[in-house]
Amino acid sequence: MDKKTAKNLNRRLLANFMDGVSDFAEAPAHLKADIFFDEALFEREKTSLYLNAPQPIAFSAEIPDPNSFLAVEVLNIPILLVRNKKGVLKAFINACTHRGGKLADGDGYKNLFTCSFHGWSFDPDGNVVSRPQEACFHFDTSDNRSDFALTELPVSETCGVVVIGLKKDIGVEPADAGYESLASELQNYNLKTYKALERKEFDVAANWKLINDLSLESYHFPVLHRDTVAQILAETSIFDAYDRCSRWAFPWMSIGRLNEIEEKDWPEKIEGSCTYTLFPGVMLILNASGAQMIRAEPGERPNHTRISYIGLAHPETDEAEARSGYEFGGKVFEEEDLVAAIQCQKGLEASRKNLILGTNEALLQFWHRIWAQSTKLND
């Protein structure tokens, strides 16, 4: 984030903090309860918002160097991210082209990816380089090795965020993914220079939208997080909504000190925490010590979600401090937010009563409109 943007956001954060308010919507909005458990809608969302749309799935810093790799799953599709010898990021289906065996798990460094089923090996560019009993796989007419290259997928890392397409014809640049309005701001963070800390995975018995909703309003801070987050962050948030992305920020409880300082002497960074949400609902949480990503995707049924929680350390911050922030956020997310989401899912399925989103839940209103419109457009 550049100095001018940080100062503008700090000005708005301070004003809201002093007035004890957040940025509000013009009116409350209604949601149908069945959007969290309707089977047909769930399948349409998986197709429209995930399978047929670009997906932010990782940070570039998780695949930092030539020959580094990261194996993940996206909607049950095994994905292999690899940085080749020239440092170019590649994305492949993590499946041997002989019989579909997996080539890698976790993360690390490899010059070759060897299938544990029959021992076929591939280089970081996806080319098959060795096959036991090689002579058994040649046709009489030609050498068909090129036909057995790994299945490559579209991939981009423009802002230090890895975006892939699960189909070959899906665009993956910021304009395609709907966050072009914030691309230059995200690039200013230089996320590629951060250090990867850890990646945690959760399976949660709640709809994916309920999980995302947790990170799109601060109304719950004083109650659900009264002994944790609310001790350090105020609920008086600001937000900006764009095409298919948003920026949401809330201040440290100490932001009032800026009221006693001339603006020319204000810090060059935001006096709080900033969350960027990228379509279809991936949270990038950025603060002075590092960055986190929360990615929630539909699981096997409407009340099942798979979540990735990823942490990075800022290059100028002590790694122990960054890890402490990552672990604090993860503990709150797991023990408070996710518990609330599971309870809400059970309650909505039992009562079937429609919901109301208040004017103080403006960002929730925005994202539910985006999800509904995108699902209808792609039916």
C-alpha cells in the first residue's frame, strides 16, 4: 500500500473510531435461509463460482525458488504448483499421465517428480523424462513422449497471489479475476518477498458462504471476540467495494493517538488491519507483521466446507512475531469463528427462517449480491 492510500485510509479509520461508527449500507437487506442448504444452488455455485472462474489458491512466497513446489487440492482436483529452473511458475494436474497416480505431496524442492505407482518421472516443466521399461511404451510409427506431458493449467502470480484456472480456457490475470481495481495496491505490498510460515487445512460442517461471512463484518467483534480480537482491534470499520473485489479495514484500539499528531507525522502504514477479498471470496489479511490467506471452498455437500489458512512473514519483521500473529489469528478463527459458523448452519437448517443483514453489515450485502448475480449469469 502506498503512503497516500495509507494516509487516506487512516483518516477515515480515525474518523469512524472517534465517532464510534462503521461505514454503513443505505438499508438493511434480506437473505433467504435456503441459500445455505439448497442442493441445486450448491451445485450451481460450485460450477459458476469455482470450476468456471479463476481461483486464488496460494501465495507466490509458498513456491519461492526454482525447483520449489506446492501440492494442493482445489474442489477435489489435485494441483501441483512448480517453479521451473528459470523461476517461471507452472500449474499442473498432480497426476501421472500413465495411470493417474499422484506425483507429489506437501511442499519442498524437487528436480524430478516421480509417480509412486510405476515410477514415471517428470521435470518441472511437465515433460516426462523417464519411464521404467521405456520400450514398452513406443508405437511403431512414432515416439509419443510429448503426448504424455503433464496436463498444464492457466496460472498467474501478478500480485504475489497465485491464481489458477481449473480449465484451459480460463483467464487468470487481475482483469479476468475481477480485482484489477486493486492490483496496483496489492503489488505495492511486494508479497513475493515475504516468507511462507505455514498452511493449515480445515473441514467444517457449515456452508462456504457462512465461512466467508465471518470475515466480512466486524459487528460480531465485541461479542464473539470480546476476549481476543476486540482487545486489540476496534469494530469501527471502513470498506470499499469494486467490481468483484473489496477492501475492508478496521483500526487498532490505539488509533486514537493519531488525533494528537499532525497528519504530516502520521505513520506511513495503515494503523490497523486490512482485508482484501478476491472473487469468489478469498480473504487476504495484511498487516505490519505479515499476511494471511483464508480460502473457503464448497465441500461434498451444502453444509461442508474445506478451508485453507496460510501465513506469511513480512521480510522486515521478526519471524517469531509474524508467526505469533498468524497463530493468534488461526486460534481465534478455529475456536471462535468456525464454532459460530457450525452453530449457525445447524440453526438455519432447523428453523428455515430467512435472515436480515443490517446496515452495519454492508460488505456482507455486497458479496451476497455478487454471489447471487454471478450464479444467475452463469446458469
